[in-house]
Amino acid sequence: MIGKRSFATQLFAWLILIFCAAYLIVPLVTQFDYSLRARRGEIGFTAYANVLSIPEPDKVLQVQTAPFKITLNLPRFYSSLLFSCLMAALTILVSTIIIVPTAYWVHLRVPKLRPVMEFFTVLPFAIPGIVLTFGLLRTYSGPPFSMTNTELGTVVLLVGGYTIAVMPYTYRSVDVGLRAIDIRTLTEAARSLGAGWPAIILQVIFPNLRVAILSAALLTFAIAIGEYTLANFLFPDERAFGSYLASVGNNKIFEPAALTIISFVLVWVLVLLIQRVGRGTGQTQMTGMR
Amino acid sequence: MAYLELNHLRKVFGVTVAVESFSLDVERGEFVSFLGPSGCGKTTTLRMIAGFEQPTEGTICIDGEDVTNVPPNKRKLGMVFQSYALFPNMTVADNIAFGLRMAKLPGHLIWQRVEEMLALIQMPGYGNRYSHQLSGGQQQRVALARALAIQPRVLLLDEPLSALDAKIRDELRSEIRRIQQELHITTIYVTHDQEEALSLSDRIVVMNAGRIEQVGPPFEIYNRPRTEFVARFVGTLSTLHGTAGADGCVMIGGQPVRLAQPPADKLPGDAVTIALRPETIALDEVAPGHNRLTAQVEGVTFLGAIVRVQLSVNGATFVADALNNPNFSPPRAGETVTVSFSPEAARVVG
């Protein structure tokens, strides 16, 4: 009886797993198949070549990657990807610097405020991206701030918007990480050994939250790289990867499918890379002295 | 002037008074234990010394310096926690070196000190391991080494053995005392385990409901408790209810019991409660001048080295401990026996 029930449970679990896998994989497979049919009657990578190839010198787009004034002669695919990667990296940096110490402080000093923090951090789920975008534009595009008048100001707005948009993921990830370690005792141990707050956060809290921060970084990266609304309104010149994807989707037939597959692979490769780097960093820290 | 002075410490959390009128002087190199039940304020007092809690009133002085308002990281105190609190991202060596790095000591001195500490805790060669690769006892040794590495002015231990199993606890207890005596370091040890406090300390501070009940060496605390709470909390205690007799003795179940200190404030016929330690009651012999009580054996418990006999006199129950002797057969339940104890062994507690 128990054996039969156990078999039925297992079968049900497998069916659910197969259904979920199919739900995720089938569209990718069909997309990939479609992207290979750019030439009538042939299977090939023409659409991929169109997206990835360096065009003739006179067709090369010059891009100034704000805010660093790097002039790159790259086709739009590469330049938009680079721009979005840069924005994603900045967002990871900013959100880590803001969220980790805040969540740590709430856990350590005002644990009663945790539900309040949770409420505020899920607000971006309730506020549509377009509302956030118009709010930012309305507030910061005119006096006294006028941030959209400069490249740097617009980048700050974009990174700020992304930081808010990814806050539910970042905060939750860090919150779970903090719950998993006894931060109060670790903090007290470090303080009794003479450590000040910066040393505690950098040498004790951050390394022990490495996995949580990494998860948050991966989610941030995946969201920021394909974000459209904020990027398109703040940089209407289709500088961001999300805007570029939308533009290609509007104007081409097979290339959008190829681009989807490429961006999917790229995000996965970058995710694996970050994971690898994260693990490597941890090892280095842990074997500091002999 | 004492090395560590706690003057009229008081700590209030909301409406709860955790510590009240706590004053204590600790000499340099002394090992003092705070002993008491959960919630008696012993850990709060320790945390005030460490700087993790700010006293509501009172002052804390170490070596003549008032540290009441000094943050914990500037007090130069070592602390060992119940949960070890080793940094999981660091090796054993890095953990021990942490405080030294915070003090910005040169690298070669740090490593020299780490090696010394590893030798002190008898764990040389463990420097490259992580905390998850160590047993509980080993982790606590490393935590002790980490706290000692910075050469603290006072070592604070907050129930460091509570999370360990009995055998490791005994080993580590001896180890802590050995290291403390070797380094001659002033130590405050918080525990609810009387055996730990009695075996380790130069002096014990027995606490109850935020207040000090008694301060004294283990021998005095155990043998001459000043309050009923201390008598009950430290060691096993039997209480016998009777009435005050006409000649200063106490009648227990109609049998007279003479006391070294008769109940002065009791009139004949008043209710009196006397307390007896199980080990002061003899089962097999009656020494001259000792009290005798005829009692019924209720039960016998064999505890290995000790045989514990439950006795009753007219419904009043008490226990007597006898050392296990293979040549002596303990009494059986239902038997009537004569037990004896000296007048000094019985104390009036109510």
C-alpha cells in the first residue's frame, strides 16, 4: 500500500518536473529551430551571422559608453550588450553596498522592523515599471535636479531605477543568508576582538554572505541585462541591450529569434562565470594566512 | 583597589529589572564564576562587562580605568561564547589571528602568536582547518585560543561548555583551569552548572533574580550557604519539617534533633524547617554526639560511586548518600534504619 502510494507520488513528481522542463525548453527549441531557417529551404546560421558580424567600416556605429567616455567602434549588438553589462555591474555594486549593510543592521539592531522592511522591498513588484520610469523622469528631468541633462546623471538614474527594481530579489536573498548565520554572536565575537564596524562588515559579514550576495547578483544581472522600459525612456537611442532587442524584434524576421538564443546563452555563460569568480574569491579569502 | 570593579550595576530592560545592585571586586588573576538559574542576570552582567549591554546604573572599572562607556572593541577583553562563534569563512589560524590583525601587529608576530596559541590548546597542525572540520570541543578550544591571543585584560566565558557532551565537557573544564592558571588571567565564567563552578573557581557569585545571593570560595558556598536559595541551588539538599522543641532542639516526627545553631527566634511548638546535605547523613555508623533518626527506606538508587537512599520520617522525605562499598549491602526498600548526622550538618532554613 505504502509502496504503491510512494510510486504514485514519485510518478506525479516526475510528471510535474517533465511538464515544467517542457514549458521552459520547448519554446527555446522552437525558437532555435526558427532562427536557423533564415534562408528558404536551408538550415543555417545566417540570422546569427547577421546579428554578430562586424559590418563594413562605414556602417560601424560609434558608441560613447557613458559615463566613461570610451569610444568603441562596435556593431550595435556588442555595444548595447557592453553597455547593459556595465549597467548591470554597477547595479550589483550599488545594491550590494546599500542592501547588505541595511539588512544586517535591521537583523542586528531592529529585528522588529523586519516585516516593515519586507513590505517596502516588495513594493517594486506592485509598482509597474512604467510608473517608476515616469516618476523618475518627472522628478529628475527638471530643476532642481535636471539629471537627465547629462550622460552621467542619466546613468545614475538608470542604475538607481534598476537598484529599486531588483530590490525584492536582492533583499530577500541577503535576508535568507543572514537568517542562516548567527550574525549577532559573530558580530559580538568580532567586536570583542577589537574589530570596528567596517572590519566586521567587510571581513566577517560579507564573506559569510557570499552565496547570498552571489545569488542576488545573478538575479540582478539577468534582470538588468534585458530590462526595456527604464532603459528605453532614459536612453532613447537604443543604447541598452533591452532596447536593441526590441528594435530588432520590430524590424527583422529571423534575427530576433537568433538574438533571443544568443542572449540566453550569454546570460547563462555570464552567470556561470560570476559563480566561478565568486567561488574563487571565497577560497582566496579563506586561505588568507598560514 | 581591585583589578576589576563592578560598582552598583543595574540593568533594566523595559519594565524588567535584569540586574540589581550588583557590586563585586575581582583581583588580578582570579577565577570568578557567576552561578545561578536561567534568567538570574548572570549573562547580562557578563555582557555589561564585555560592553554589549550598557548598564542602566553603575560603573565598571578595569585596572583603575572606568570602561562603562567604552565600546566593546576598545575594552581589550576576550570573550568565549556558548555557540563557539568561530568565523566560518576563516581557517583556525585566521580565526586566532583575527584579533591580532585588528590590533595591527606585524605579520611575523601574528604567526608566532598563532603557533603559541595552537600549542597552548594542544592543537598544533590544525591551523589550516575550517570550523566545520572540527568537533565541538575542538571548536571551543579554538574559540578560547582566539580570545586569549589578544592577551585580554579579562577573559569572559559565557557558558562555554553547555553545548558539549559530558566527557568533552569534563576534559575541557580541566583544560580551561590549566590555561587560566598558566596564564594567570583574570577570568569571569558564567554557568548554571554548579559542578563546573565548584570545580573551576577561586570564588563563586551565586545569583538569583538579578541580585547577588552570596559570594565566596566554593567550599564556603557549598558548606556554609547563607540563604535557603544558595543551599538549595548548590548541591542536593533535603528539607525536613518539624517543630521547635523546649530545649532548643527540633522535633522531627517526634524525634529530637540537636543543632549547632538552634533556632533562636522560634518558640516551642513553632514550625521549623531544617536542611541536610545527603552526604552528611551516615547510614552505617553512629558517631558519638551525633543525632539519630529512625527512618523508613523508601527506595535505593545505585549511581555508581554513590548509593542514594530515599528515606522518610513520618511522611517527611529526605535522601542520604553513601559511598559505594562492595562489602556493604545497601538497605532495601521497606526496611527501618537508623541514620545519624552531626549537629553542624543540620541548618535551620525556615
